[in-house]
Amino acid sequence: MYNLLKGKKGIIFGALDSKSIAWHIAERCYEEGAEFTLSNTPAALRFGQLKELAEKCNAEIIPADATSMEDLNNVFTRTMEKFGGKIDFVLHAIGMSLNVRKGHSYDDLDYGFYQKTMDISAWSFHKVLQTAYKLDAIKEWGSIVALTYIAGQRIFYKYNDMADAKALLESIARSFGYVYGRDKKVRINTISQSPVLTTAGSGVAGIDTLMDYSEKISPLGNATADDCANYCVAMFSDLTKRVTMQNLYNDGGFSSMGMSEMAMDVYKKGLEIE
Ligand SMILES: NC(=O)c1ccc[n+]([C@@H]2O[C@H](COP(=O)([O-])OP(=O)(O)OC[C@H]3O[C@@H](n4cnc5c(N)ncnc54)[C@H](O)[C@@H]3O)[C@@H](O)[C@H]2O)c1
């Protein structure tokens, strides 16, 4: 451990159970000396294991639906009260699509669900940022990270309306990154993470095949939740002070690949069978 986050205070949104990427991030931040509050929906608190994480990391839980400005206001106000002032970092690890869950394909979307996908998975990030900005909750050189997936940039069959939400999430990081950087020297980035078998991840049809494909085609293999946690620690630390408005790939090289040697062999074999 390097004590990279010693003295830093933050908020971590989106840890549900030990599979959650945010869970791994919270554990690593704690190991690096950070103090933080944890937030998730009241339903997630009932069905998940957040209390266990809170005990482990000596963290207070502040329930919030991240689509509610009132709830978010409470999360930031309470966190600032607890730590006696402004904080240093925020993690947004929130995503959900009812169209994905209920099997509506992209050419048969339910628009009520589509709106919820956007609200929960993208607008909630803007709401977090606007709340923090208006309360002046983040210290100069503070760091805010949201988790995203490459389907926001390129087509991944069955990622469905979540792809649109991720594209918007990444755009919000740039747009608000300009305003927050200009006015308060706060940096905002998205980390585009390899697939991981979490509750949200498992909802995507064919996730096993997708994970196997990206594992094989990426020169370094898929990045794990622990790899993501290490990257977040670096992004929350003072070592990355002038990195902002970026979509940062943590994917073993996947995003730069077109065709690998192995994929070419598999493709040729498939042609021979045909
Ligand atoms: N698992 C993957 O393959 C993968 C890959 C890249 C990016 N991501 C992103 O990482 C983030 C975390 O997902 P995860 O894979 O760890 O799954 P997860 O299911 O553990 O986390 C998703 C979280 O969103 C929370 N949430 C849902 N609705 C909410 C609301 N209205 N208000 C507040 N919180 C709400 C859930 O309670 C849950 O804790 C998501 O943004 C996801 O899209 C996941």
C-alpha cells in the first residue's frame, strides 16, 4: 500500500455486493487511507450487502436514489457535515436498464423504460455533478470518476439502450469537466472498464461470450474489478492532477484491437466448417 489517498475524503455510489466494481474500489480506497461515505438506493440496502462493506471500511451509509436531487443534496450535505467541510473525490458506479432486464430489443424499446435508463445511468451523473457544484462540495484538484463501457463508442449487440446512456455519460464528463475545471479546478473523467460478472453485468445477454471474446482478443486480457480499483485510486490521488474530461480505457488493450492472430485462426476455421 502506498498511502496515496491519506487524508482524502469522498463519496462512493453504487456498491451493492462483493461482486460490484464499486465494492472493490471502496476496499482499495480504504487501504490507501481514504475516508468516505457509501450510498445506494433503499432497495439495494435491503437486498445487498452494503452494511458488511461499511463495517469493513468504517464508513457511514447514506441512502439515496441517484435520480432524486433531494436525496443527492442530502448525501453531499451529510458527507460534508461528517468530514467537516469539502471533500476530495466521488465515484459514480450506477447503471440499470429495464429494457435490458425485460428483454426489449433496441428496435422495440419501451420509452418509459428508456427514460429510466437515461435517468439512472446518465442523468444521475449530471445530477451528482450539479449538486456537488452548487454546494461547492469538492476541494480544488478534487477528482470525480464515473464507470462506463466501450458500447458507448462502438456497437456491442445486446447492450441495447445502455449504449446510449454510456455515450451520454461520457459526454457529460466532458461538458461538466470544462465548467468544473474552469471554475473550481475539479477534474472529471470516465473509466471505460472491461466486462465483469456483476449484478448489472449479468443482465446483458451473452455476457459470458462477450467476456471470453474480449479476454482472448485483448493482448493483456480483461481488466478485473481489482484493476479498476487500482486505476480509480490513481485517478483520485494527486498523481493525476491534470487529467480531466477523458474517457480512459482500462481494458487490456481491447479498444485498440481490430483482429488478433488467434481471432483470425478461429475465423478461418469457422469458414472451413461452412
Ligand atoms: N460489469 C461490467 O461488465 C461493467 C463494465 C463497464 C462498466 N460498468 C459500469 O460499472 C458501474 C457499476 O456496475 P457493476 O457492474 O459494478 O454492477 P452493480 O449491479 O454491482 O452496480 C450497479 C449499481 O447501480 C445501483 N443503482 C441502480 N439504480 C440506482 C439508483 N436509482 N440510484 C442509485 N443507485 C442505483 C445499484 O443498486 C447497484 O449498486 C455501472 O455504471 C456499470 O454500467 C460495468
